[in-house]
Amino acid sequence: VDPPIGLGEQADATEPEDDVQGANWLWPALRIVGLSAAGVGLLLLPFLFLPIAKRRRAKSRKSEPNPELRALGAWEEYLDRAADAGVDVPQSASRGAVGGPSAALIATTVDRAVFSPYGIDDAQANGVWSAVEMDTREREASRTRWQRIRAAYGLRSYGLRVRRRRATSETGSRGLSPPR
């Protein structure tokens, strides 16, 4: 007598099914972990992007082969770093109007690079960059850690300004109009 068809194979098939069902929790858990990591990464992306973008901009300006353009890039970097540090730099101000310990040297050399018929050489352009770096170090040394972090993530050098409400004597402490 032949045994019934499929009885012998059913007993063998139940064992691997138990292993597959036991691993079913793994894929949803990995999906949750992966999506959570992607979400955290997207939230952290702006914090990673801004300092990297600023460093690339400075490196691009500093690696300009033409000394006149490199000196002009140093001036632009000087203005951008000052703006991010909270210094109000008027758009229409001359180079001499911007204050700072190294501003006079930087402004004079950049003016010579731009307006002089002789221009400047590589050593002078590198000297302007050294002055910009020195001014940045001096500015950072006089600031708190929080102010340095704000400057690193500041958007003023990109033309974006965050306006803050300030309470005046006529308004309430939250900037609201007084009750009538």
C-alpha cells in the first residue's frame, strides 16, 4: 500500500517555515531604523552644509591664480566673515570705512590691486590673505563659544538677515502694542 501523497513532505516543510516566520520581525525593524537614520540625517544636513560651503567658498577665492582677483577675493572673504560675526558693513561704504585691526592693510592692498596700473604680485596677495586670517583669529579670540558658533552658521554673508524684535519703552516686553 502506498502512503498518502504529501504527508511525508508536509512534516519536512514545517521546520523551515518556522525559521522564516521567526525572522519576519527583522525587516520591519531594519526599515524603522533606516528611516529614522535618514530623517536624522536630513535634519542635520543644513548644519553640516553651511560650514562646508563657507570653507569651499574661501578655498575657491584663495586659490584664484590671478593675484588681483585673489586679493579681491580676500576682501570679499573679510567682509563675509565680518558680516557673519555680526559687524554691520554698509553696502555703499568704501574699503576704508570698514573697521578692524587689519582693515587698513587689506583695503590699501586691494585698492592697489584693483586700481593701480601695476597691480600686485603673488606675495602681496598672499599677505592680504594672511591679514584676513589674522583678523579672523583676533575676532574669534575675543568672542564666546556661542558667538563663534553663530558666526559659523550665520547667513549674513549670503545676504540673509535674521531680524529680531526688540522691546522699546512704548511696547510691551514681547514687542506688542500697549493696551488702550
